[in-house]
Amino acid sequence: MLLILALAGCSGGTGSFEPIGIDWIEMDPPTGTLPEGVRLLSGSSPDLPLRTWAVLADPAASGVRLGVATADDEDARATPTELAASSGACVLINGGFYRIDDSGHGRHIGLLVRSGRRISPVLEGVIWQQVRYPVARATIGADTSGTPRIRWVGAAGDTIRAWREPFDNALGRPAIAPDLRDGFAWFPQWALSAGPMILADGAFLVTREEEAFFDAHIPRVHPRSAAGVTADGHLVLVVVDGRQPLSRGVYLEGLAVILRDLGATWAMNLDGGGSSALVVNGRLINRPAGSDREREIVSAITITCNGDEGN
């Protein structure tokens, strides 16, 4: 799959990896309960100001399964609470980027695998200002072991390949075609691409240009969603509210700081802005872009808490 971007050039604000003083408290879900392997946290920083929520999940805990959800509607779009209800998820966070075609049908951008079936192909390249860039985008998923991993994912024919580092793209200078020996075949049971990567093997690393995210809008302060994985294979999901008096949002660098403070060693940015939403036991936890109104999305990461097979 090749994506053609026709937006304006690249510029804008940058963040830093400086510490963010967030006070975290463990909170009860808005309704019902969560299994012992799933924790819900609320965080705030009145000085910025900032409001954020996190879910920490052990995929090996009894009754806990990870996966992805997609909309069964005719237009392939649904609100996060609708997706949580249809998938039976006790926790759901919005997923990857998407576009809406001329017929109003939502299409996920990049790899999307559900129950071992590839719903959307790997994004192999991006055309920006008439220049083609090969890409490997940050992707979260799990094979039959059930342990989540975050990797840079590209393609070789019909084979999904994971890469140990992103391709060396820079604005105006595409990467040389990668050597297939630098990657390895990956066979996820579920997977979802978004990006860019913000933590790699415990180190701060925002690979925005390497993944060909050249849009000037992306690095600015926004509401954010992110997924991370700890060294022992636990899942970390984070939503940061923004565009409202009580919470301004964060740069990608600030998002990375939050994920590492919560124990993640690998982490990736998900779709943000008005799409950023966290649903727990059927209730929306945050205020997407300062509103209770939910935007329809195409994909989501899910946690089911009843022991059923993951998506």
C-alpha cells in the first residue's frame, strides 16, 4: 500500500524530554470492576495544566486478552463506546490513523490484523511533495504467544516484516531501499500500525521523519493517545486530554516521558486530537478535545476481561 500526502510543508514547534510532574492515583472504573491484572490510573499536573489517564494490563493474567476492534458498520466507522460494546472490551483506546474515501467509507492507514486476518495491508511508502519515501511504521501486535510487541513494520511481498530500526528517511532525502536481511518475518495474530515510535528499548526516540510523518501539524501540542509495552510484556495505554482549560495536551516528546514514567520501554503514538478516547467498562473516561462528543474511528486496541479469545 502506498500513501500519497498532499499537505503543506514541514515546520512547527518542538518539545523536549524534560520531566513532567504528574500526580498519579489508582482509580476505580466508572462502573463495575476490572480484574486484578488490569489497573486504571488518573494523572494530573495543575502547573501545565494536564489531565491524563492510563491503563496497565498484564496479558498473562487470568481472563485478560488483548486485541483490536474494527467497526462492522457499513461505513466501517463507529464511536469508541460503540466499538467497546460490539467487541465486548472492558478497556478500549482509539487506534490508528485513517482516511475517509469519497463514498464515506473509513479506511485504516497501514497494517491492521484481527484474529490472524489482515484487514489492512502494510503501508510500504509515502509520497510527499512528489517524492517517494519507503517506510516502516511503528506497529503494536502479538503473535500466538500473546505477549505484545512494538516494532517498526514494513513489507516484502505478502510477508509482514519487522525491522530493528526505522528507515533512514529525512525530508527531501528518501531512505535507500532496505536490505531484507535487516528485517525478520512476523506473523501477528493481531496488529495495529500508527506512529511514530516515541520510545525504543528504553530510550527516548521520536522517529517522525524516519517514518515519513512530514505534516507540520503532527509534532505540535495535541490531545494524545499512545500504547507502550514494559520490559516484562505488560501493556500500557495512555490518553492525554487537550484543547481545554484543564488540560493543554502534550508534544510527542512529553508523551514519551509519560510512557517511560509508567514503565514502558517501547511506546508509539496513536491517532490523537478529537479521536483520542479511552473507554472503560462501557464509559468514556476522558473528554476528547474538550467535549463529551465522540468522533467515529476505524480501529482500536482492546482489552477483554472475560477470558474470551482476543480479537
